[in-house]
Amino acid sequence: MKILYISISGNTRSFVKRLQEYAANEHATNSAAPLIELTEIDDNTLPEEEAVPFFVFVPTYLEGGNGVDNGDQEILTESLREYIDYQENAAHCLGIVGSGNKNFNRQYCLTAKQYAVQFNTSLLADYELRGTNQDVKQIYEILKERAAQS
């Protein structure tokens, strides 16, 4: 399974690396359990020529406000949005996983919700900040199930 992600503060990177380790451990005991390939997207990432199904992990960074009637402007993660939006990439997106801080109420995972709408795909799951071990396990199972359906 391929995961595209962006990480500004390191929280998303930490989570997807733990998810990758979890997948490797699962694969070691059950060869049918899929491994995870990670690609961190930044302003210098070039689009791939070969279309491969992928999942997207995106944190939420917004400009102030409450995220609903003001302050819903995404900042810092635009390079990931542009990567997905390039040519036919969005058609290969199997779903979005969002992260954020629940202290921000309505803004929690708002960027992931916006991506799901823009790219006509599902918001599969969410987790707070660096996530818990239980989040890792649950999200791996969700990704596995969704990948098997595609």
C-alpha cells in the first residue's frame, strides 16, 4: 500500500512511520498482510509517471478563525494538494486520513475533509496529533480493507 503524506511539525511523519512498522510486523507473521510504502510530499516532489493507487495522510493547518464561516484557508500543505491534483493522480486516490488537534473544534481535520470533497474520495479515518497505538492498528485495518476493495 502506498501512502502520500506531508508533515510540517513531524506528527504526521511519526504516525505514518509507526504505521509502516506496524504493517511490517503484521507482514512478518502473515505474508498476506500488505506492507506500506511512504512518500513524503514537499515543494520539490516531482509527479510520478506511473499511476499507482495511494492513500493520503494530511494534517490540518489553517489561518485562524473557526474553520467554518472564517479561517478555513489551508496553509502549508498546498504542495500535497497540487500533487494530487496533477493530471489524473486524484483518480488513483483510495481515500484520505486526516489529523489535527481536537482543541481546534470545527477545524479538527478540516483539511482532510476539504481534500475528500475536492478529490471526490472518502475520508477514511482521523487521529489526533501523533495518534495512539490503537489508532495505528485501526487505521491499518481500514487501509487494508479499502485496498482490498479496489
